[in-house]
Amino acid sequence: AQSVTQLDSQVPVFEEAPVELRCNYSSSVSVYLFWYVQYPNQGLQLLLKYLSGSTLVKGINGFEAEFNKSQTSFHLRKPSVHISDTAEYFCAVTLYGGSQGNLIFGKGTKLSVKP
Amino acid sequence: DAGITQSPRYKITETGRQVTLMCHQTWSHSYMFWYRQDLGHGLRLIYYSAAADITDKGEVPDGYVVSRSKTENFPLTLESATRSQTSVYFCASSGHGSSYEQYFGPGTRLTVT
């Protein structure tokens, strides 16, 4: 079965600094990968997704992620963060061609952007 | 307005009571999901449904019941609430063949006293 590990539970960073949120997955077959963002007291919103093709995926709000098959990673990056990026970020994985009920989420990384 | 809504947004109930959380989507998505979110656990799938009258268990189904008589609605019932079911509950939906992207509702914060 696949699993997702988000290596940092909390990431503090200063405004305008770059940030990387790390995600590793475990699967012996091809996967789809996602990053979701959850702002305080809201539901989750899709940031970006990797299905196939280019390993560098661009999402909303200036975020991007790179799929690295050899390292089974899908790290999320932003070159310059804003206060408004303060939120919790979830990495998720599902099997290529698998059941749509099998989206597995990591435990989340809380990004705190300080002025 | 189009989208996915949940009601109530906040609920306090007592141990042993039955409570139903409602979820409604206007996209005619085939798939619907119920998750619970707890500190240290992330999101865990309770139940999901691939279509009307088709439901299946997720990771943590015990103590919950679902039904789906209409495509747009997917209520979640706690038959006899326990304190361990205090959580934030999220409903989500996904279109068939939509690359597995799920759209989430705003959540229901449930407290069982």
C-alpha cells in the first residue's frame, strides 16, 4: 500500500524568503501526486498536481513542485513567500489507475510566515 | 451557488446521541467522500461513494453510517456519538475520470461532550 510522509510538521519562515515543504511517498507502482492547502477554518484547496509529463509542476499562488521518481519525492517550493501563505499544506498520493477512493494524505506541514 | 456545502458548520452534542452531518454538491460529481481531521493524524477517510447507492468503507468507518440516495447528497450519521468522534469533518467530491482531484467543503466542527 502507498503512504505519504511529510518530513516537517512545522516550517517557520520570514516573509520574502524561499521555502521548501518536503514530501516523500512510498509506492511500488506509478502514482498521481497532489499538494493541497488549508487556510485557517477552511476546507482544502488544490495547489497543484502531477499526473504525468513534465516533472516540474506549477500551481496557483506561485507554488511549484518537482516530481523525483528515483527519490520518491514531491517537494513543494516557493521562491518568495508572503504573509498570506500562512496555512497548512498537505501532500497526497494515489495509485495511477487505482480507485478514486484511495487518496492518501500526509499529516500536513504548517507554514508560518513571519514579517 | 455552485459548489460543495456542509451543514451544520458547528455542532455540539452529547455522548450517545445520534447526529447527522449533511453534504451537498452541485456539480453532479460521481464520487463523494467523508474525512475526519484530527491533530497529528492529518485527514483520514471514513467512507466514500462512487455513485448513488454505492458506498464503501475507508480507513476509519467504525461508528459511522452513510447513505447516498441522490447523487448530490451524502449524509454522514454518527449513530451513538462518542467523545473520540470529536473532530472536524470534511466532505469532498470528485468527478469520474477527473484525474482524482477532490473538491472540499468548508468542514463541520463536531464536539461530543
